Amino acid sequence: MEEGTLIAVISILASAIVAFGSLVIGPYVQERLRMESEKKTNRLKKEEELYNILLKDIEAFYEASKGHEGIKEKRQEFVEAYRLLWLYATDEIIQG
């Protein structure tokens, strides 16, 4: 077999391997990226949920002097949200 023909065959085989690899690996990579994006979105939603609880229930510490009902429950919800916050928030946010 001539050198030019051998190079052409190798080139065709390499192209076929790359194309096949793209067909096989491409969907896997795409699915992994989708899952990571979904995971990040869920984490951000949970973080936002906890922040909302903190902001809503922090007023329990101010309302205690006014004699409002349900202060104990609000304080407990605040403490629970703060306890879970480390799972989702950075250290700078928790320390702030």
C-alpha cells in the first residue's frame, strides 16, 4: 500500500472514530451538564427559601417586646433555618 493511501485510510478512520465518539460521548456530556445546572438551580431555590424564612422570622425577636402571638414558633423556625443555612450559604453570608 502506498504512503498516500495509508495516510488517507488513517485519516478516514480517525474521522470515523471522532464522529462516533461525539455521538456516544456528546449526549452523556450534555446530560451531565443539564444535571449540574438543575442541581445548582435547586440549591439556589433552597437557599432563597431559607433566606426568606430568616427574613420573615427575624421579626420575632423585635415583636417579642410588643406581645405578639406565635413568637416562640417564629423564633424556632428562625433557628431551624439558620441551622440549615450552612448547607447552602457561603461563610461570609452566615457570618454577616
